[in-house]
Amino acid sequence: MGRTGMDPKVRTEAFKIGFATVLLLWLGRHLGGAVWWLVRQPALWVAAVSWYVAWRLWTGSGPLVLVGVAVVLVLSLIAWRVTSPGSFRGVVAWPVRSWWRRVTVYRSDWQPLMTTLKLTAKDSGDELLVPELLRVRSTATVDKVRVRMLPGQVLADFAKNADRFATTFQAIDCRVRSIHRPQVLRMLVFRIKRATGRIVEPPAPRPSRVLELWFLVEDPLNTPTPMFAVPDRPNLKALGLAVGEDGLTWNLRLLANHLLIIGATGAGKGSVLWSLVRSLGHGIRVGLVELWVVDPKGGMEFAAGQSLCARYCYGDDDTTNTDAKRSFELTYAEFLEAAVAKLRERQRRLRGIFRMHRPAPGDPLLVILIDEIASLTAYVTDRDAKKRIEAALNLLLSQGRAVGVVVVGAGQDARKEVVAMRGLFPTRVALRLNEADEADMVLGTGSRDRGARCEEIPTALPGVGYVRVETNPEPIRVRFAYIDDDEIHTMCSLYAPGAKQAAGLRIPAHASHTDTEEVTA
């Protein structure tokens, strides 16, 4: 049949919605939003309940009773603050501060700032769309402002304006961090499977449209970090080593990990290394942890703590005697090859039984500390020794995590030709560096744009640096405690392998990221 030249008329189905339905939908949307807003305003509920109780006391018992109750309440809060400052901060001080900062600092300037920075948009009805200020979480030093981005926006749109955010809200600094999408159901399934004894991997993080702005309002890292308490049994999954800029303890996962520490001369690499050794003190004493140390700088760093080491090797890179230098380099190679032999023995023993080594006295976690890792890579002149060292290091870094062999390397230069295997270190610490581009060399591409400005760390703040872990691309600013020679001698007397149990220094530890719950407004 030929075409007639006329397009057929198609009548579409029409759906009619009554006015009552439209009204109910409108009310449901706005009333639901209002109810959700009320649920998220604990300060408003506290104020309403307090006003109601005060009114009932005033009308029922008179002003004297009201004043008496108020005095008792104030005295109770003071007593709480004195006797348990940690819980007081978490339940009272930080929630009040969070609410106050949200109302007086961030809410009023939020929309004008978004407009100025061109982070707003308009919908089809010409209504202004602004990134949503979700909540404010405050500690004594940091405000964490959570924001929902508009469709089409990415974290980089906010990161490039970090300095403007800090200036607008009169903060010392601002850093932008990504927030993963909550996976409640997936995490529940993972925990159920793990509770039944199955070996499963946790669900991979998923991106979201939510980010967090960290505003540094007080810098706790300007003062030296005190030493932490030495635990009776070190938690190898969370060793408290440093204080973060939010005032909480930063914990290092040492089990199934490797650590790279890079910093200029005088930046505080010794603080990181000795803080780690000190946190392992009781583990070294009872044989849960075994230290193998390579100290190429003539033994200047670790000779004072040699009694803590199961194996200790030192050398001298500055020697002018070629034969002596070659002898040192061959000793380094033999040392690392002995560690590889240990690795191979454990692989044979654990094959088909365990996928991950479980440290225990008699079968300890082997921690290999290398004070100047470039002395074992770029600065080695003997070809045979260099080839053997590189082969051993690559094996230890690529296969050691599963069998309880951990490598901790420190150095001053992070260039690829100096530390060729730096990509095999899941956790990295960048202390003060000399050049701006070195932060990305140590911590990974984009780390400086995320706030790791290592070249700006003052020389007067040794031990301050940025940490990046495998599971989180955002660097964390921390400060490690200084461990002096007297404390090292004390450690040797208390924690040398096989030493009799004695009470170590019991210095109050900071609140920790893992044991302190933050509150929101």
C-alpha cells in the first residue's frame, strides 16, 4: 500500500490527576521535609524541653525551686567536666559547639559564598539551586562541614577554592575530602558472613555526591605531641603514633602493611621510627614482634636501641675505602636475603592452612626497619650487591605482607630513581619536603591539591607531616612525638626481648579516631 502523503494522527492516553491528589502530594513532600528537618535539630528539641520544664517549675513550684534546679544542673555539668572530660566533650561540649558554629558561622554566609564561587545553578523554573549544607561536626580544633554537591559537580570544583573557603570562614586552612556512599545492607551481609567464619573481603567503597570540608580553626600541632602510653599488648591493627589536626590520635595499621617515610634533613623521621618502636615495646619483650634494623649511617640512629633488635646491621656510606664500602653493601644484601629466607619458610609452613600470618610469641611479626633506604638502592655502587638488594627488597615488599614481614623504610629523597619500589608501600608519610612537587612523589598524584603542602611545613615543627593510606586518597596532617635519648635507654631496659615485665611509662593517651565518637549538628 502506498503512502498517502498524510501523517497518521496518534491520540495519546491522557491521565487526569485530581486537585486533592496534587494537594496531598504537595503536603507530603513539604511536611516530610519539615519533619526530617526537625529530627535533625537536636538542639531545638533540647531547648524546647528545657523551656517546658522551666515553665512547669516556675508555675508549679515558684522561682526559688527553678533557681535551685538550675544551680544543681550547672554544678553537675562542672563536676562532669572535671571528672570525665572525654565523655563531657563528646556529649555536651562538641554538640553545642557544632550547633553554634553551624548557626553563627556557616549558615549565614553559605549561599552568598556559593554564588560568588559560581557553584550554584538554576532549574527550569529559574529557581536558584545551592549545594546543600548537610551538617557540621566540630571538635576543639576542626569543623567538618558536610555538603551535598549539585548534579554535575565534582570534588575538584570545591578543592580549587579551598583557600577561599578558609578565608571566608576565617579558618587557618581548609581541606576537601570525599565521602563514600553508605552501604548499610552490603556491610550487614559482610559482617554476617565474617561472623560465620567465612573469609570475605569488605565491600569496595562507592563514590557519592557528598563531600566534607575540613576547616582548621585551632592548630594543635603547633605544640609538641606528648608520648603515648605503651600498651600492654600492642594492637597491630591500630598503633597510636601521632596526633591529628582534629586533636584525635592517628592510628597506624602495621599488620599486613608496609610504611614509607620521606622527609628533609631535620624533618623528624626519627620521631616516626622511634614512636613506632616504642608502641611495639611490650610486643618486642614477649616475642610477639621481632625487629630487624638496617642502619646505614654508621649506626647513629639505632645503635642506642640495639638491644631491642633481634638483628642489627649498620654501615658507612661516607667511607672512602672501596673495599670497606663493598663489604658493607654485601652485608646489606645478606641481611635482606636472610629476611627473604624467613619469608619463604613461612610461605611453605602456612600454604594451604592460613591466608594471613597470625603473630604469636615464637612466630612473631617481623618488622624490618631501614633508616636510609636510598643507601640500599640508589647509592649502592657494587653491581652484584645492588642487584641482590633490589631483588630481596622487591620480594619482601610484594610478598611479605601476607606472611607477617613488614618493611618500614625512611629516606630524604622520594624520586623514582632513588626509591624505585615506592608504589609497593601502602602507607606513606611525607614530612617537611624541599620542593612543592615532592608531595605528589611521596603520597601520590593529586595529594598536594588535596592539601598536602609539605614544603610549607615550618622547620620549627619537626615531626609534622601528612599521611596517606591505601584505602583513603585524602592525606591527613599529623604530628609524631619526639623520643629523646633518655627514653630510648628506658625502652631498652623495659622492652628488650626477654626482659622481665615491668611497668612502663603510663602517659595519658589522647582520644582516638577509633574510640572517640564525634557528634553532629
